[in-house]
Amino acid sequence: MKTFNVPAHYRSPLISAIKHKRKANDKLKKDFSPTILSIGSVDIILARHFGFCYGVENAIEIAFRAIDENPDKRIFLLSEMIHNPSVNADLVARGVRFVMDTSGRMLMSWDELTNSDIVIVPAFGTTVEMEALLRNKGIEPATYETTCPFVEKVWNRAEKIGKEGYTIVVHGKPKHEETRATFSHSNVHTPTVVVKDMHEAQILAQYITRQKPAEEFYQQFKGQYSEGFDVLNDLQRIGVVNQTTMLASETQGIADFLKHTILEYYPQDIETAHFAENRDTLCYATNDNQTAVQGMLEETADFAIVIGGYNSSNTSHLVELCEEKLPTYFIKDEFCLINEKLISHFDWRNHAEEITADFIPSKAKLKIMITSGASCPDALVERIVHRLAELTGNQEYIPRLIDEWT
């Protein structure tokens, strides 16, 4: 796989050494067991796969190259390039400005942009409409486009299915930048509707089978269907794609459920007539990270720490998986580990930060699980390992750990 040129301060000699050693011993990526780091009285149980993915490193390289190649120009990002606060802060420190926030709300006047400006398209991609607006300004969005190739793969799959006469059902968070972009690109070719979870898929099934009045659909799925969507006609033939950072098991469950619904409602036809068979469009990194968490959870531990931006979809799903087994703390950086008693963490369900006391249990031997989202730098993971060693009185063992792995 291609090696990217990203700023050195995102790298970690320790984490890189661990990843390289695991990769050398498992070239086919069949071993999802965690790595155990013994640091005095603490065992860190580190997930097999975590951190920067192909798409994120590609985006970071392009963004910093845009800055270096255009020292005399104004540089803008359509919205957050990735969902990591430290990376976005670094870009701002280099003079980059954001056009919109992650929800699509304008942070500046569109009229401020000129054809001499550089506009970077984020890793989530952008809508067809936004691409047209930029081109009308004389700005070519493809010049510094950081759209993840795996997101573009979903767009291509939706286009293919759409041209075969199927309506696209997108499993994703309706307000997420990637889902908005996928919806827009799909909508060019075929009617499209977004479902955020199994509950909404079950409601959609009631419209497929005409158990619910068609007119109710337009209010129930307001803002989640394409213009001119015809409930009675457009739900007869469907195909499912997803936001690449969703839970793999949930996407598969939704696709299986909708396929079963379709086949029961149209029993006289062969199954491909009304449901487009499609391989899961989850990205490889999301799938690897989720599988690695499942492998990590086969071990026992006192609690888990998941590191990433609080608006990161793929990270929140790692938290969701961990929470099923043990106390889990979703943190953004080492400063969330306030002291040996207090931890600041994010409740992804209620979208609120909170502080928990006595998060480190009093026992002779601690076991702590750690993983991180796809937009989290390895250097940040290492800093958190160091901070945990410090809080538990084991910092003297860090040099030995580094010598062992590097």
C-alpha cells in the first residue's frame, strides 16, 4: 500500500514499531488478537488495528501539500477535513479557513471566495451541487480533492445499481458530511432515501409493503429522500449502500432485513428482480478496526479507552462495541486523563462531555484496553499510553517498553 508524506509529529516510533512487527508476522491480516504491552503493574491491551487509515493519510498529505504549494494564496477547507480536532487545528494554524461547519452551516459568506482561492474538498467528499458552485466561482474542486477512494467506491456502486433501475437506500447518519455527499451523487442517477438505523429500515419496510399510507412517508422521512420521490413506484426495486464508517453488523442486518421484506412481498419473481445484490460498501479500515475491537474484547480488562474526535462516526461505533462488554471512556486526547481520579469523556448517545470519578480501580494489576478511530494520529495513542503509565506510577517502565518494541 502507498506510503504517504504526513507531518512527523503525527507519527509514533513506538506505535509504528508495534504495527510493523504485527504486520510482518501476519501479512494476510488474519490475526485480530490484540497486542499486550506490559508496563509495570499495568497491562495495556492494544487493538490489532487502529488509527490513521489510507483515506485519512491521503487527505492529510494533499492538504499540507496544498499549503506548501500555494504560499501566496488564501486556502479554504469546505468543512473539517477529517473528524480529528488536533489535525484540523494544525491546518487552521497554517492559515486554512473553513467555509462550513460539519453540519453544512456557512461560517463565512460564499461571496468571499474568488477564483484565485484554493478550496480543499474534505475526505468525506462533497455534494454535486457544491462542486457546481465552486466551478461557477472559477475554482476547480478536483485540484486539491481529498475525498477518500473508498467513499468514491460507494458512489460508483450507487451509480451502477441506479442505472440498473434500482432505488438506492443509503444506511448512514443523515446529517453526516459523507452521507450528504453520497446522497447527492446517488440522486443524480436514481431515487435515493437515507435510513439511519434498523428502526428506520423497519419503518421503510412498511412503505415497501404498503402497510403504511404513502403520504405519511414524506413527513416521516423529511429531508432524507430525493426530490420527486414516488413511494408507490420507487420502493419496488432497491439496493443498499452505506456510509463507510457505520457498524458493519448493522448495515448487513439492514440489507438482509430489506431483502427479506422485498422477497416476501414479491414472491413470484426471482430475487434479483427487486433487490440488488451488493457487497458491503464499508471501508477496509472501518471493517478492520471493528473486527480488531471484537478480537480485543475476547480478553478481560478493567475498562477500555477509545480515542478520537467526538464527531467521528467510525470512532463512536468502536465505543459502542466496547460498551457492550466493559466500562468505556471515549476521549479526544491525553488531557482528558485529568488525574488518577478523574477522567473527562464523551457520551456519544447524548452528545455531551462528562467527568467520571475513580475511573481507575484500586487493584494490584490493572488491564486497560485501548483503540482509536481512523482519524486519530498514532502519536496521540502513544501519549495516552505514557499518561496512563504516569497516573498509575509506572512511568519508569516506559523506556523498557520502547526498547522492547523498537
